[in-house]
Amino acid sequence: MSNSRAVAAMIIKEVCYYNVSLSEAFLNPELGPHDNDRGFIKEMCFGTLRFWIQLQALLKDLLEKPIKSEDKDIECLLCVGLYQLLYMHVPEYALVNETVTATRVLQKSWASRLVNKILRMAIDKKSNGTLATRGITAEYSHPNWIIEKTQLAWPNDWKNILVANNQKAPLFLRVNKTKTTVDIFEKLLTENNIVFERVDHLSHAVLLPNPLPVEKIPGFYEGLFSVQDASGQKVVEYLDLKSDHIVLDACAAPGSKTTHILETCCDIKKLVAVDIYKSRLEKIVDNIKRLQLPSKNTTLIAADVCDIDEWWDEELFDRILVDAPCSAAGVIRRHPDIKILRKKADIKQLAQQQLSMLESLWPLLQTSGKLIYTTCSIFPDENERVVEVFLTLHNDAKIVPINTDWGVNLTHGQQVLTGDKNRDGFYYVIIERV
């Protein structure tokens, strides 16, 4: 498919009407964008999904009658056009002409007059200030349940969180200290005219205010850095690793924390990384190779980490990292399809899964060992409340306070709110076995 707007419309249709994740839709060989258009199509897809609820509200006001269910590709195309009008610097004549052309690529020439009419109406309304949304749902472009849960959890911060969710995600790099130093890496960035910022309280983190494709950043293929948000980089610091430790990284793929452990403590006694999907473990292997990390004491296992008998060798761990499956409500800006695909009922199911995981792995921890439980969620249901229930079930569990200014310090753990210092939303808690 040669028309980039038609490709974007089909990808968005897959997400919004067939419950396909955005990353999966991009992998569809029939829809996959050509390399020369990939950046433009990605911008349209990510942006349209970020503002899908808002764009749908605007479109409803512009249409005389709803678009038929068999023509949802045209509805998605119109939303792509509206996103370009409101949020991209695309000349109005170009966005109208190219979006109209896309109707023919989609083999729906009948829709060309409709698309032309709706987009020109939107342009006129924008110019006279009457293209506007009504209500909090459309204003913030989030489903009601996410707005309500965010308001309830963070009554003083919910607006900032929702606004941050609609912004483009920043690019944080983690410098591989086994290969170089931050000073040398920053010099390399300067030589290539790449603007960067240091990150407070993270010794090996660099922020690129103007994100680039990783292959265009010097040192990627040489293993000088990894891409990892600042919030994720903090996890390994809280592990407090020593070289004589035996460590479990549960739910390890794609390996950002596995590789960070090896960078931080390259002579670690033993590291076991478990993930349920063998294909995802291959990504860890690839990352270890690219970063040229020592891995002779690392074992990768494809298994359900809660099925202990399937993989555990009965050697207790000094540290267990549980980066648990969650709603990902703290990383919506990186995955805007979460707003479409995630449902309110999922939260209760995820909390049960998270508690079950803690229950399964707790017996594998040494006395005086520490389990670090993390999620990329901002909802207490998946974070502090899961930990509260866990503590009532285990008299041998004690919270290790996190008294730093990295995030909001809670009774049980610490929370980073989305957008605070440009970071992803993230929860951490350290539980010691006594």
C-alpha cells in the first residue's frame, strides 16, 4: 500500500476495532509501512491514537450521520486527517488532497467527496475558533474509567498525569559502564551535534530532548548504551547488588533490567532470567551480545515463573526482581493504544495475578534477602494495595523504606508519577525476608 495515510488508517482500524496492539499492527506485512514513510506513518498512528477519543468527538459533530460499520477504515482516515490538522504542521491543501487520495487507495472512491467535505469543514471551524470539544473525556482524550481512577488515586496531580499521557515520550539512554564512561559518551554526542541532558540521581543516564532513531545515535551497534526510561533505570539501584548474590529476574524479557544487572555487577555469582515466551528471551540474548556483557553466570529460562517445579533448582535467591505484568498505565505516552485496548475489569485480574506471583516467588528468597516488586502503573490497586494484602499473609516480610526524593514516598514503597521530571509512571517497593 503506497499511500501513507491509507496505511495509517488501516493500522488504526486494526487497533481500535480488532483489538490488535499497535506494535503488532506495525508488524503486519500487508500493512507494514515502507522505510521511507515509516516515521511519518508512525507519527500519524501514535498521534491519532493518543487523541482518538477527542478526534472521535470532533468527528461526530462534523458528520451528519454515523459512518457504517463496514466503512470504519474511512472513519479512521478522517481521524488521521483531523489529527494532521490539529497537531501536525502539514499544509492544509496537502492534508486534504492526500487524505482524499487515500480513499481511492482503500478502494472506496465514493468516500472522496465525504472526506473532502468533512476536512474542509474542520479547517473552516478551526480558523473561526468553533472546532472544539465538550466534556472532560474529550478534553483529555482518555476513557472515563482511566480519568476516574487517576483522579481518585492522585487528586492533586491527575490533570498533569493525563496531559503527560498525551505527550510524546522522551528518549532516555543508559550508558553501558562496562564499555565507556558517561563523560566519554557525552563527548561523542557533542561531536555528533546531539543535544543531551544529564539526569539527576542517575549516574549513567542521559536524556535526549530531541529523540533520534537508535541506529543514528553513535555507539549503538558498539554496545555503548541501551534505551531505557529513567524510571526503569532506578530499579537496579534499589536491588543493592553484591558480587556474591544469586539473583532472579522474573518476567525478564526484553532484558533491559537483565542487562542492567550485568552492567552493574558483571561478576555476579549467578543470575537467572525467566520469561514465559522463548521468542522474547531471544531478545535478551541479542541485547547481551550487542552490549558485549559477560554472561557465563547467567541462565535464561523459558517458563512460567510461577510454575516453580518447572524451572527452579532449589537454590535460594539473595535478590528477586518482580517486574510484574500490569496495566501499563504509567507508560501510556509510549503506548497510546493502552487507552483503547485496556479495560477497567483488567485491573482486578492483574492485581490477582500480581499477588499470585509474589506468593509463588516468596519461598525462593533467602532470609535477609530482598524482593523488589515494580510495575509501570500509577494505580494503587496494582501497587501498594497488592503489597498490603501480601504483608497480611506473611509475617516474615518487612518493608524496607525508600527515603529518597526520586518519587512520592508511600507507606509501602515509592511512586513516580507520569511526566514528573519527564519520567514514566513507575512503582517500587523493597520487601525483606526476616
